[in-house]
Amino acid sequence: MMNETVLVTGGSGYVAGHCIVQLLRRGYRVRTTVRSASKEQAVRSAIVRVVDPGDRLDFVHADLGANAGWDEAVAGCTYVLHVASPLGNDGAKDPDALMVPAREGTLRVLRAAVKANVTRVVMTSSTAACTPPNLETAGDEAMWTGDAHPTLNAYRRSKIAAERVAWDFMAAQPAGTTTLTTILPGAIFGPVLSMANLGSVQFIDRLLGGKLPGVPHLGFCVVDVRDLADLHIRAMLAPEAAGQRFVAVGDFMWMDDIGATLRAELGPQGTKVPTRKLPDVALRVLAWFSPSLRALTPLLGRRQLFNSAKAQRILGFSPRPAAATVVDCARNLLDHEEAAR
């Protein structure tokens, strides 16, 4: 293991950072991609706070939107965790701003991995790619989200397109050494390594800071980022994971339940968490001024469930209680804010 190198794409991302930490703790050498040299120090500083990488962490400059760097990134790697995916609000105006780099970037990673005879690529997809057409059915790995599903926005479409093109690419390859596994997480919460690129954790941050006029009627199947990183590594190593999709979720929680949990567990530190429910019409109005909120309006009032039994059965996935995850997430955010003062 000490001689095996794992490439983690998108090292400055929330999930990628936790994958890097857990790989280093298990003795692997880790290479990670960043888009520019300016991001290296921030990533290294965040990692060093929780684990000493010694000489086992190095960086390659590669962007999902360009060919340069990917052959160098995978050279000598046994495994690839393809975690990187374009984020941001650009998709609200131009869907291709997310779609093209997500799809083409995935192909760049896979082409390089196959060329380098990487043993396994584990790709982070999303439950957005296995959402059933109605609320009576729990989503699982056998399902693919229909093109007309009412919850689709540019980001969710980009995740579906990236996973589909990954499976199509691998199906077209001659039998060889490289196999693909995809992981489909729900809403990802838990401790952060830095306050940059919070992703879905920004919901908890907004609640803690009283930055919302009320709690919207939104709910999610939650997965802890630590459990998700662990599942990526389990999928990387398990022979039986080759060619498989795995849903990664724990409990479902409405945001008002999250708010109530935070107020109950945090005491004085939770006093800013709003108690009133935000009417759906109010969120729709706010969404006119916030692309990130606009992306959530199709999810209002939907209790969409997903089933992670396959990951539990085959890979030993054991998600911790969602309430514990959101409290750990909140306490970690508060610690970061305190340290920054």
C-alpha cells in the first residue's frame, strides 16, 4: 500500500479533501489536481491541520476543461478517485457552463486512466442521477433520472450527463485492466477542512448565522462527508465493486428538523437558527435574486427517498445518524469561525 499512489481529482473540493485525508491516514501516496499553483498552498494547509502527509502528497495542475496535465496526473497511479465536478451558478444563465466541463472533463480523466492502465476509477456522481419519477418509490442504483424530471436544473443535469458518458465510454473499451465504479451521494454535510468551497454545507452555515428569514420546506437524504470518503475507498478496493453504481445516503431530514436539532444541541450557539417556517412563495421570490436558491425551488416540499442497501450489503457502508452529522458540521463551522477571529 505504501507504494501505491491514488489520484484524487479536484483537491480543493469538500469531498476530495476528505478523501485525501483518509487515504493519507491509511498510508497511501496521494496526488491531487488543482487548476492552478495558487490553490496548492491552501489545499496543503487544510490537509496538514488534520494529518501529516510528509512527502506523500503532491500536486498536478489540470483543469476539467482542458487536455493538459491529465496524462501526467494519472502516471504511476494504481487508482483514481474522480471527485471533481464543476460547481457555481453559471449554469443558471448558460447550462453548457456546467454540462460541457462535467462531461468532457470526465472523458479526459477516463481516457488518461485507461491509457495508464489504472486498476479502478471511482467517480462521484449524485442521487440526482437515480431519482425516480414519483415520491412513492425510493431511488436506487437500477434507476436513471428521466430527462423530464421536475427537479432537474443545470447542475443536476451535468451530473447525470457525466455519469452516463462515463459508463458509455467504459462500455466501448476493449477488455482491459481499468474498471469503473460510481458513487451517488445525497446531500453532503459534516466537518469541513476549510471555509472555502462549502458546497451543501452552506445550508448549515446559513442557518447558524441566521442568514435566512425562515426555514424553507426542503428536505434531503443526508450523507456524512467522512462516511462518503470512506465509501469511495471501499469501492476503490473491493473487487466486487467493479462496474457497479452505489447510492450513498443515510437518513432523510427536513430543514426545519435540522434547525430544531441545531437549536437543541448547540444551546447559546444555536440561537440565531430561525424558528419560523419560510413559505414556499417567499423562497420563490428570494430565488429571483439568488441563483443558488433558484436551483432548489423544484425540490420544495418533496420527500424524495433513496436506498443505500446495496452499498451497505456489498461494501459495508454504515452511515452515521443524520442528526449527528449536522451537529458535527455545525460545531466544526463554529470552531472555524472562532479560529478566524
